[in-house]
Amino acid sequence: MSGSDGASATSVNSAPPAQEEGMTWWYRWLCRLSGVLGAISCAISGLFSCITIHPLNIAAGVWMITNAFVLLLCEVPFCCPFIEFANTVAAKVDQLRSWQKAVFYCGMAVVPIIISLTLTTLLGNAVAFATGVLYGLSALGKKGDAISYARIQQQKQQADEEKLAETLEGEL
């Protein structure tokens, strides 16, 4: 280990994570738990997919095992203590916005299904895809109540009426 590695790790950890914008602590843990369960289901289903003679099933199984590794590396890096770059990767992934994580996780889960559409790949990637959906829902944000929505609409309507009045006065 050199001194530059320690400096880069501290600079990565000093930046605030982008995902803390609107996620509550329990929702963040729900996403992480879903990621761990998705990794486990991908790994088990990937192993079952590799036990075949069809090359596309083997390719989908290898991709699913890779998905499991990436999910564990991104969501719970302490599960990979012997991989030197695990904490750095996890810190960089934590800085991604929720919609970026959603696209990444859903995209990773869809590829094995495209390669080989079987029940094993569908069920194995369902939880990993659900992790992406959870991150996508957090990117949408909280649902507002009707009163605040009506207030915003009223403010917009008043602003439009003021602009209309100004343009009518300018024409006269």
C-alpha cells in the first residue's frame, strides 16, 4: 500500500453520498437488504444455470454469478474483506444518484434474461431487479400531499395571471 492510496480513499469518503438526499434510514437499509438477497438469489440461480449443456444457459449463469459479486461489492463491501478495492468501489457507488443505481441494477438483471429466457433466470434475477426498482422509487421522491400541490398550482396560476396582465398593459 502506498501513501497515495490512503489519500484517495479519504478524499472519496469525505464527499457526502448523493443517495442521502431524500432516503430515510429504513428505506436505505431496505434497499441494501434487497441487494444482498438479490445477490444470493443470483448466485444460487447462476450456479443452477451453469449445470447444463446449453451454452446460452451457461453464459446467463456466469453473468448471474457476476451480478451477485457486483451487488455484494456495491451494497455490502464488508462481505468482500479480501478484495482491496471493495471499499473504494462501494464509496463511489454510494455517491451515485438513486436513478443511476436503478438503471445499473435493473440493466444488470435484464441481461441474463435476454441471453436465456428460462424460469431459473427469471426467478434468480427478480430480486436483483426489485433492488433497482426500489432505488428508482427513491429517485422519484416523496409523494406530496394534496394541500401543498394545490398551493403550488395556485401560485403558478397567479404568476401566469400576472404575466398576462403585464403583457396586456404593455400592449395598451
